Amino acid sequence: MLHDFLSHNSDEITKRCRDKVRDRKGRNATEPQLENGVPMFLDQLIRTLRVEQSSKPLEGVKISGPSGGGPTLSEVSATAALHGRDLLVLGFSVDQVVHDYGDLCQAITDLAFERDVPFEVDEFRTLNRCLDNAIAEAVTEFSYQRDAAVADKHAAEVNEKMGYFAHELRNHLHTCTLSFAAAKVGNLSLTGATGAVLERSLTALKVLIDQSLAEVRMTKQGNIVLNVFAVAEFILEVKAAGDFAAKVRGCKFVVSATATDLLILGNRDLLYSAVWNLLQNAFKFTHQDTEVTLNAYAVADRILIDVKDHCGGLPAGAADTMFSAFTQHSSDKSGLGLGLSIAQQCVVANDGLLSVVDMPGTGCVFTISVPRHQSRALT
């Protein structure tokens, strides 16, 4: 009887199957992770074969499920669904789920051949029915869980993208509000520095909205536009906007003089966004009546832009996660936790690096490092 053969050799069959699973493309599975696979299936197969040899052979369908496919509530289907889910977690593909049950069939037939144990036709049909139902349920559950994971990932990406867009809109709108308020209170002309800040922010809002609309229309994201620009002029533009924000936050904003011969080949809007997000972060967390400093300089073939604050230092472990999206490390939850993540992405888009140095008890220094353009003439 096949069920006697399987009962007496279940350990050997299980071992052969698990060896195949462990060796397949370097996947490693623990005993608990494999628990819903071969051992349970073998037990269900043995019980099905025994019932079919009894006076109530149709009762075996409750264990193995009927032939012909279709959803069932059998033990085999329930266990196979769990096994399909386990294999997804382990990183297997759908074809490997099928191979996993194929390994079992091969292990049984190989061992039976080695020991010269014949199968009855009806027993072999039962084996095939059980395998067929198990494979169908495992693949169905595997596919369902995989599709759900893909949908969750897509939703998270869309949510993060919407968060970035809203965050940048708020930044530019905030600068517009500050500059307009300054012009109104001081009765300032819009042709001066305040007007330039307002114009820059309104232009940035238009660019941001246009880029978002373009992304909706395009199926493929275009290349980032690069231009050569002077670092000194760029820093002065940032300073004009930063002066307003510092005044509102009640801190000093100190900007060092920048050499006029320093040039960057990059996307000015993205780099501006990066620096501005770092300054917003500094203004938000620096202590009252302390200062935030901005310094741009060259080291070899790199342009470095430092933003230094007096926040008192970073919480333990914050430096390792602070550039992750939606991460906040202080009690001030007024933002979305996107500023530093946006800054990092903008810097990376300019072929640069963003780092932070913690100064416990004092503050921290964020440093943008981007390639220096060697030409001395603007093109």
C-alpha cells in the first residue's frame, strides 16, 4: 500500500524535499518556515489514501479536495495556501512554488523505484489529485499575496510622491507669504530684493506644478536639465529668502562670503530646493537667539555647502534614519518629515552627496557635496 510506504519513509522523503528547497538558487529556509509544506502534505496524503481504502472512500475528498480544480475548503487547500504565502516571504518565484511540489512527487517516485515498491493505479491518481489541488491553492495564494504587496508598494510610492509635492508647495508658499508681508509692512518696492524673493518663489511654484503635470502626461520621466551657474549668486539668492525665515523664527542667519569663481554644472532648482529644505530644518530646530550659518566653498574638485544650526545636537541614532521619508525625531510634528528626504534626493540628482555631522550639546552641520565645474566662463 502506498500509504504504508509513505508512513515508513516520511522522514526520508521530507529530507530529500527540504534539501532541494534549500539548494534552489541559494534560498535558505528554516524548519518553521517549511512546516506548512512537505510534512503536512504528506500527512494529508497518507490519511487520504487510508480513507479511500476504508468503507467510506468518499470521505477522503474532505482531506484532499475533489479532482477538477475549483475552490475548496479541504485540508490540503488550506495548508497549501499557507505554504504559498511562506514561499513568497522567503523570496521564491511562482515557478519555484510549482517546483516545490514537483520535488515532492519526484522524491516519492525516486524512493519507490529505489526500493522497488509498486504503485496501484488508483493510488497514483490520488497522489496526482492531491498534488494538483495543492499546487493550485499554493499558486493562487502566492499570486494574491504578491499582487497585494505590489499594490501596497505602489500606494506607498504614490503617497510619498504626493507628500513631496505638498511639502515643496508649502515651502514656496511660505516664502511668498513672508516676502509679501515684509513688502506690505515696510511699504517696499517690488523691484527690490524683497520683490525678487517673491518673484523667485512664485516662479518656483509654477515650475513645481508644471513638472508635476508633465509627469502625469509622460509615461517616462525625462532627463534632468543641467546648467552652469555661479555659486556666489546662488547663495545670495538663498540668503535673500533665508533672511525672512530667520526673522520669523527669532534666530540669526549668517552667510559667509563666497568666492566668485566657483561654478556648478547641475540643476539649479533642485539644488535650491535641497539647500532651502536644510535651512528650513535648521530654522525650525535651532534654539532661540542662536544662529544658523550658510557657507559655500571649494575643496579640490568638489563644491561644499554647509548649513550649521544650534539645535543642541541630534538624538541617539537619529543620524542613521533622518534622511528617510516621513521620519521625525523631535516633539515638533508640524511638518511631514519629508524635508531632509527631499534634500537628499535633490542632491543625489545633482550627482552629489548629503551628510550630517552631529555636535552634541551644540547642534549639527549638514553638508552638500557636488562636483565643481572647472570652466571659468559661464556658458
